[in-house]
Amino acid sequence: MVRVIVGLLTPIGGLVAAFWAVWTYHQSMKLARARWVKELYEKFYEQPQLKTVREELDSSDEGVKTKLVRGESSSFTDYLNFFEFLAYLKESGQVKKADMLGIFQYYLENLKSCPDVFAYINDASKGFEKLSKVLREDL
């Protein structure tokens, strides 16, 4: 009788352990994604050079944006590299699209809405393929 009970409980225990392991893995992944998003948020809002570009791209003066693109300053390319990295994290599954859009949708749409900036990003020789792909998707 004891053998029968042990024989039944062993597979059930294995299933419970497997479900627990899967649940723990998913919780760890959620925590890792939350850390990534937090760090990206801090980096984006705390770096002065990114703030300057953010303000220039937020300008209603298209001439400011055109000058920014033509100048190709390191601040401008750092700004775009930030979003290229974000697109990489999304593509690799480290950050979910919902998380990315929840914090950065306005700025992504801003990049997309300026024809000069959007053309620059879509120029394959500039190296922003992942960002280009994200911007061509529905935001």
C-alpha cells in the first residue's frame, strides 16, 4: 500500500517541482526586464547630452531638427544609439514592446515624425537597422 502511494506521489511531486521552476523562471525574467527598463529610463533622463537632443527634437522648428541631422554630432548619434540599443533589447526579448512603448513611445514617435531624422535612421549606412525596423512598425 505504501509503495502505491509513494508511486503516485513521486510523479505528482515532480510535476509540482516543474511548475514551480517554470513559475520562478518567469518571475526572474520579469524582474530582469523591470531592471532593464529602470536603467534605461534613468540613463535616458539623466544624461545631459541626451536631454539636449531630446529638446532639439521636441522643437516645433524643423530647421533645428534638420541642422541636428546634418551636423551628425556625437550627442545626436548617442541619442539614436540609445534607441538602437532599446530596439536590440526588444528584438532579443529582454524588453517587451509594451514596456518600451510605455516609457519611450513619445520619443520614438518623435523620431518617426521628422522626415529628416526618419530618413537618417533608415539610411542603411548609418547603422540603425533595428531602430529603423521598430519605427516602421505600428507604435
